[in-house]
Amino acid sequence: MNDSNSPDPSDNPDFKSTRPPVPDASVKGDPTSRPGWERVTLEKLAFAALAEQKAARRWKMVVRLSWLAFFVFLVWFAMHRGAPSNSVSTPHTAVVEIKGEIAAGADASAEFVNAALKAAFEDEGAKAVVLLINSPGGSPVQAGMMNDEIVRLKTKHKKPVYAVVEETCASAAYYIAASADRIYVDKASIVGSIGVLMDGFGFTGVMDKVGVERRLMTAGENKGFLDPFSPQTEKQRAFAQAMLNQIHQQFIAVVKAGRGKRLKETPEMFSGLFWTGQQAIELGLADQLGTLEFVAREVVKAEEIIDYTRRENVAERLAKKFGAAIGGGAIQAFKAMPVIR
């Protein structure tokens, strides 16, 4: 038992304790014990943030360059597309499809069809060119450009051109078919509609009933011609009718030049009516029943069929959408400004 009055050995200056030393706060392992540790820590955090920002910028640059490369590829792909190569040398029947609405920017446009026709005629292996038609018509301007090109290429390359009608060959589609040497149809095909129209609406009566006032300002007596919210004068109506009559006569002249003495003209032939394929043969608007395979096998005598049709590819569609997205903002800006047309 220790006596509480006994002297403490630690009071002796020569005493040496055997107990392990207590760790000092200033030892090497504690960073907060160093002078200026706060500054060092802040510098490390700042450098880490800068490194992270640099990495983010590099990543953004990589993404942007990838999109740029993708867009360049789309443009390159669109520029290097086209009709089949003219390297084909074996005897074959060349086919160019004219399907859907005939209009600028559509698959059945003069730009696409004429490019395909040129490739087909220039191929030495193509023994004849077949227009595979299934269209209700469309632009007389686009049809006229195709008709002229077919006549030019026939004269230059001395190759026959045949038209094969599937479901429909009406209006502007027949304008094109008339350039062919012979027209083949199915007995139930729809053929004809040799006429021209200009359609629209007039809302002046409705506006009067609901109390809406049309505020249209023009410089030029007829600048508002065919505006659906303005009344149409007899002078304007007569002008439009004269224009339609002129285009109609151009259409009739093309049909007569292409079909010649085979036509059995009737009062209704150029009235805009249409007929079945069987009736069209009887009227001289078509020559005989036949399909694409029949024409290739029995008429051209080259059963191999090669399609030269020029179609808009995925790259072109994406490029158009990209351009439309870019132009959308500009269009919205212009809408807020007075328009002069």
C-alpha cells in the first residue's frame, strides 16, 4: 500500500520514466502542424479545379470536332452520290422510276430524273431506257424539263425509250410518258387527265360575317392577285384563265408530237378526263398491255434490269434537316419584319 505522504519520484531531476512518450501535436504526420498549411491546401484545391476545367474543355472540343467531322462526312457523302456507275457493260434494260408527286425537291423531280436518264443513256450496256411510271402528276414545269431531256437524249444516243405504267399515269406524268416511243399499261391503269388546274380558296364572305377586316397593302395593282382574303376581279380571273389555257395548249402539243397518228382524238380527249389502260389503248394514248419484265424480255431482248433511279439518301435528308434547323432562327427573325414580295 502506497503512503500518500511518500515523495513523488518524478520530483527528482535525475528520474527517468519508463512509460512511452505522449505523441506531440507537432509530429511530422499531422499536416495542420506545419506553418501556412491553409495556403498549401487552397493551392492544391485551385490546381485541381483548373485541371478539371481543362479536362472539360478538352472533352467539349472533342465532341465538337466529332460533330464537325460527321457533318463533313454527310456533305461528302451527299456530293458523291448519284446514279449507278456507267461501268456496267453487259447488255441490260435500264430503268428510271417516276413515282409520286412530280415536283421540285421530290424524288420525281427534273433534277433527280434527268441525272438518272443521263447515266442510263450513257451506259453502253443499256439497250433501251424504260420509264417506270406511277404518278398522279404535279408540276408542268418539271414535267416539261424531263420531256425535253428525254427527247434530247434519244436523239443524241439513238436508244429507244419505253414507258411502263403501273397504277397511274395522269396529268404531268403523262406529259413525260408522251416522249416515249411506246407506252405499256395494265388494263386497269389510270391514264390521261390532259389538263391544267390552279386551285385555291376565297374567304371574303366568311370574313364579312365574322367582322374580320383584311389589311393588305401592295404597290402594284395586281400584287395581291389570288390572295384568298381579297375579292377576285373579273380582269384577274380572265388573266389566270388565259395563262392556264396557254399551258394546256403546250401540254396538248407535246402529246400530239409524241403520239402522232396513233391518237384517235375525241372531244373529251384533252378535257382533263382520264381512262383505264384498256380504254387508253383504244384511244391511242397507250400502245399495248405490258409490264416491266415483259418489255425487258420481249421488246428490248435484255432480261437483266438495272435501276438507275436517283433517290435522296439518308445523308441528304439529314443535311436538309440540319440546314432547316439553322435557317429556322433566321426565318423567325424575318417574320417580325415587314415583308416585300
